[in-house]
Amino acid sequence: MQKNMIIAVGGGGLSAAASMAFLAGTPGALIFAYLAALPIFLIGFSLGPVAATAAGISGFVIAGLLGGALAAGMYGLVHALPAWLVSRQSLLQTQTPDGHTVWYPVGSILGSLSLFCAGFMGGVGLFLMGRVDSLRGLVAEYLNEAFGFMAPAMTSVELEGVVNMLVSMFPGAMGASWVLMLVVNALLAQAVLVRMGKNIRPSPRLTDLVLPQWLAWPMVIMAAVGLLASGDIRYIAQNTAIVLAIPYFFLGLSVIHWAVRRLTFATPLLVGFYLVLLISGWALLFVAALGMAEQWAGLRNRFSTNDHDQTTN
């Protein structure tokens, strides 16, 4: 037990150091920041939620020592708390009367993670509303400064065009990438632990992903507010709805994997599909829309039933 706590504390320190690399200007700092939650997932998925709690607290303290109270708070909210939440929920289990272990559904974990990230982003937006004239204007100002630094050769007209294109969905895109990177960290941790034989929970299959029905309501409410409201409330609601749509993106991927695995050339087709996802925003929207269609129409069940009927006939 003592050895596990030492590992947990060390993992939390490594996580905090990775998250602080960006502030220190370390080469490749962005990659380290993206992987900051990985040590906590590794500890949580192999040693349990108590060790994950110790790792998160350790990382919070070390982030405070390295960067101050604000850095500790951001580390806790962006990395430690969501990683702990996912680790804890992932290891919840029940036993059926026949002794079969039922693990907490992955779809519910995805839903909780997206709600957490959307709530955090929405809370920050509401907090800033009384302190700035316009949230949209604040985001536009930030983008102007960022692109002015990264692409100084751009003309003012080009810069204005790029900023106008990005400003509407920039907070939502950042929130969505936050959720995606947490999921990537969790999947990477599970894959490493499975390879080492240290995983507690068996790896779930993407094709079996099912989302809870209640998950649609927060997204529908935020989308409706985004259509009916105005000003900063509209801006916050629209971008929050983007984050809440992320679980449906994964559900759409589940449908695609379920469909493609029935083909003989599944692997090259999936590789090509993911390459398209990397370069096309429209493909991302299509996958999310496919996930929503699966949630409301049950595409996998419908086509599975049709296939079964054709086989029996």
C-alpha cells in the first residue's frame, strides 16, 4: 500500500510538471501539456481510485509550488479533476446474481466528462460576462494577437478574415479538443496497462458504445438557448452545445466501426476515413450527426435486424 502511494504521489508530480512545461517554455511543451493527465489515468486504471485521488492531490500541490495558486487551480480543473472523475467512474462495477461483473457504462462516463467540461467552460463565460464588454470581442482580440504572433506576414485583411471565421466556434472547439485529449489520454493509458497486464478493467469495445438517453437534453437546451438568446448568453450557449455534442461524435465513430468491420477491406478503409477526419471539419460534423441519428433511430439495431431477417429468409 505504501509503495502504491509513493507511485501515486510521483505520478501526480510528473503530471503537474508536464502541465507546467508550457509556462516554462520547454521545447515540445504543448505535447507535454496534452499528456498531463496521462500519469493520473495510468495510476487510476491500475491502482484504483484512492491512488488516483492521491496523484491528483499531489499534482495540485506541486503545480501550486511551481506556478502559484492560479496554476494549481487550472491544473486541478483542466487535468486532475476530470482524470480522477473518469478513473473513479471507470472502475465502478456491480455483480449480477450469476456472478458476472458489470462495469459502469462507457457512454455514461463520456456524458459526465462532456458535462463537466461544458459546465466549466460555461461557468468561465458567465464569470467573464460582467468583467468584459463582449466575450466574442475578447476571443477576437485574443485570436488577433495569437495569429499576429504566429503569422506576422499576414495582411490585416487576411487576419480579419481568419479571425472572423474562427471566432464564432473557437471556445467550443477548444472545449471539444479538451474532451478529446482527455479521452485520448484515457485510451492510451488503458492500452499501455493492457500490454503490461496491469489493467483492472477490461478494455471496452468502441462498437458496443451506447449513450444514456438523458444526455441529449443538456445539448438540446443549450442549442435552443443559442438560437433564441442574444449577446454573450447566445455565444456561451452555442459553444457549450458544441462540447456537449462530443459524445455523439464517438457514437458516430462506433456506428462507422460497426459497419466497416463487416467488410473484408476494413483496415485500409478505416485508415483512409481517419485521415479524412484530420483534414475535414465537415467529416467531423457528419460523424457527430451520424451519432445523433444512432441515438434517436437505433441504426445498428435496425440494420442488424434487417440482416438477420434476410439471413433467415
